[in-house]
Amino acid sequence: MLAPMDGYSDLPFRVLTRRLGSAMSITEFINAIDVVVGHPPHHDERLAYLEEERPLVYQVFDDEPARILQAALILEKHKPDIIDVNMGCPARTVANRGAGSGLLKNPQKIAEIFDLLTKSLSVPVTGKIRLGWDENSLNYLETARIIEEHGAAMLTVHGRHRKQGYQGNANWDAIAEIKQQLHIPVIGNGDVKRAEDIQKMINYTGCDAVMIGRAARFNPWIFSFLNREEVSQENVYETIQSQLKLNIGFYGEKRGMILFRKFIKGYLTPYAVHAETMYTLLTVEDVSRFNQLLNNIFTRKLAIIQENEEKF
């Protein structure tokens, strides 16, 4: 399943990956303060989803148990299938205030959060953790047991501690330890970079499912068990058009084009697009002009392939 990634796992990209095989939709994380105190610009976009995305998960973060509960009760009115508690975000703006992975420093607060949510909500409550704050506080077994004992229905484990960020290797042994200790389903996350890594993680850790984040940003076909080099140019072109259409339909033409820029460069990187053409693609705001450039790129690439095939 696609991991919740701030700035990436919006409705258009979630829908795209679901159509390619991702098993569940999890929103970008939602700040409980935004839900309870006020609605900043674009807040409602984080709550939007399509019925085809179900099961749909709202992921919420905060450092105050009572406020998380208040936010979750409001979010429940939007009829998600699951409420997930973020205990893994390593960003300083989140963790240093005691939210996200900052909660890992306070297991008793985690217990209070899950007690409140599981006793007050009608939907299942799940959580996502890292292994600890740093290498000297790897309290993942304690935290996992607390989360299960206080009513969680499922747990996702990113195999790094907070200080690592996304550096170094994910510790799959720790994920396996947690899976052996818990009775609820465990989802493994971290260093699933290629299609074959999905089954490798399942075999190695015994986890019940696999969550994929960064590798999916420019290879959403991984949910169809395809590596990037296995995807045909026709398929790449069709996927770009599908996601762009979803973006424009959801955000409008100008903003949809702008927000799609972070994807297009990755999609086209294997094709060695001329720098000037790439710059134009990353700055153009007119859909017709964008499609004209895109068609030129793929027409030229396909012609080169056909020419090479004819030589043999």
C-alpha cells in the first residue's frame, strides 16, 4: 500500500496508485490543531477522497491526547474506514513539539491516546511508529505492546529511528521482532525499493502487508509488481496523462499543473529529456502546451525504438 507522504499522497496520486494495485488509501497527515481550531487553506483537500479508495484512512498527528480525540471525532463524521495515529514523522517541526516520532519519547502518552480513541470511536484505530527516537532509545517493542494492549487494530512499523530520518538501512529484524510479539496485523515499511522487495520483506519479517513510500513516487507501477525499467513507454505516457487529468480535475488547471511538476521529472528521467525541454515542462501552466511537449518527447522516443528494432 502507498505510504502517507506529505505533499505526495494527495487524492489524485492515491487514486492513481489504487488503480495500479495499492491495497489501501491513507491521507497525508492531518494536524489535529487544524481540525479543532480552524481550517487553513486547502485543509478540506486533505479530507477529500473518492469512494473507490476505500478502505480510506485518515492519519492524524498531535502531541495532546485530548485534542487528538476531539479531532478524531470530527474526522469520523467524514466516514473514513480507519483513523491512524502518526507516531513516525521525523520532521523537526512535528517531532520537536512532541508529535509524530516525538511521541515515542512518551509511551504513556501513547497509551492514553489509544485508550481515548479506541473507547470513543466507532471505526478501527491504528498507528504508525518508528523504532525509537535515536539509537539509544530503541523502545519499539514496548511501544508496540502498549499500542496493541490499548486497543489498536493494526500497526505499521518504519524500520528506522527518528534521528536516522531516511538515511542508512531500514532494520527489518526489528519489524520481525514486533511481528513475533503482537497478535494484531503488522505492516512493514522501509527500503522497499523494487518490486521483488515486497515479497522479500514479507518473507523476512513475516509482516502482513507492505507499505511503500519514496520508491512509489516515480514508480507507481511497483503496486503492479513492476520495476521502472519494465514499464513500457506507452504505459508511462498513459499514466502521466491519467495523473494529470486527476490533478486538473481536483485542483483546477493552473494549480493542478503546478502540483504535478514534482512527479513529471521523475517519470521522464530515464528518457534523458533535453534540459531546455524539461525546464519548459516544469514551468508551463497551459495544458495544451504541456501535452504538445509531452507528445513530442514520446513520439521521438518511440521512433528511435522502432528504428533500432528495424536494424535487427
